[in-house]
Amino acid sequence: MERAINCIILGDGTRINVADLIGNGSDGFIIRKGHHVLKVPKLHGFAHPDGTIEADSDNDFQSGRLEIEKQVYKRLHGSPGIAECVDCTGNGILLMYYPIGAFSEYMARSPLPSKSWRWKWILQATESIAGCHERGVLVFDIALKNFLLAHDFSLRLIDFSNSSLAPMTEEITLSETDGSTAKMALLHLANVIYSIWVWREFTVKCAMESEWPEISLLPGLEGFEIGQLIRKCWERKYTAIQELVFEVRRYAQESSPAGSPEYDTLSLMHEGARDQSV
């Protein structure tokens, strides 16, 4: 007698082709759909020999896992530097597909880029998080892996699982959700900035302010042009992210060398195309 086999399913009960599965996160699966991807909750089922599919009894717990993230994407619609959300449906979150992939992966496989490009990415990362704060979104997991590269190599922030929404009438600097605060976001953003500059990923574990890391864990910043900005994030000296944005812009304008941005873009595009062809 044939037995039912395990499978993964959509919210409407449709079976997912595992060949389309390109990501498996803590809170959902990522399914490739042409020029888009669909993020869906982790729902399982049993495919019976007669073609019927029986949903797993644990799916009720998983089915609502993406609801806050859907609200985040709706609130951030049109905000610069955010991955494009095409639609939010009963099955999941439909997003634009960015084939170059995660910034962390690009960094691991690519040589050190020009200073002008590193400044550009630092500013884009900072401004994208600032845009989230302006719309009352506290981003929980600020990391290189959650920045994707668009076709023009600009950054796109993605994955707002465990992020929180503050009331629009509330000052984001005063918000706290499960220990997550705006100053903690600045800590992790500072680590992203450092990683971009030295072209090597640096992270610390800190899921709430009570776990704030010792300053001794901060790498040496001697000779680093905006080292003091990173230190100020670690020391919780900024009241709001807008202060950091202002200083990053000023340093970028003062420090970016004269050169040919167009040549840099062509070089990066060539490298990206080569990586995708491997």
C-alpha cells in the first residue's frame, strides 16, 4: 500500500514544487516565480496517492507568521532602498527577484571595490534604515545578508521578519519591542558600515539592549575615515539615525576621490555578470 509523502504547500493548499525553492529561512520559504520571488510561511502537508493533500496540523501556528512583515512592506512602499514588494496575498509576499543576490555573498566572492562604491553603499544602507525609522519600522535583523544588489548594484533591504511597527504618532527613538530599539539598530548598522569599508563581514550577537556588547569587541578603528561614527553608534551617542545620516553624507562628500563612477559601474557589472555565469 502506497503511503502519503511529506510536501510543502501554499496557504491555499497547493503543493509547492521543491525545484522552485531557493531559500529556507527561520520563518518562511522563498519560491522563485520568474522575475519575482514569493515568500511563504512554512506550511507542510501530506500528498496521498490519490492526489489529495492533507495539511499538517501544525500549520495553524505557522500560517500567520508573515502578517507583520506584510504590514511592514505596505508601510515602506515607495521608501528608497527597500526591496520592491509587488503584492501581499493570502499565500505570501510577492517580491522582485534580484539575481545578483545577497550583498554578503557578493562581498565574499569579489575583490575590494573602489572607495567611491564603498561610500555609496554605506550611504545607501544608512539611508534605507533611516527611511524605515521615519515610517515607524524597527528593523530587527540588520545584516549584510539582508541587503540585496539590484541590477545597477544599488542596495535593497529585504527580510523584515521579527521587525516591529511603531504607531506613526510615536517617536521611534522611544519605541521598544522585546528589547529591540532604535539604538540597537544603529549598533548593527555600524557593523554593516564597518564590514563594507574593510570588505570583510563583522557581526556581534545582540538581540536586545540588555545584551549590549562590550566596547572591547569593537575592532581597531585607527585609520578608518569614519571610525568615530562607528564608535558613537556603539557608545549610544546618537539620539536618532538622522544624526548619523548627516555625518555619513558629510564624510562621503569630503572623502570621495575624483574619478570615473561610470568606469566603476561597468567594472562591477562585468564582475556581477561573470559571477552569475559561473
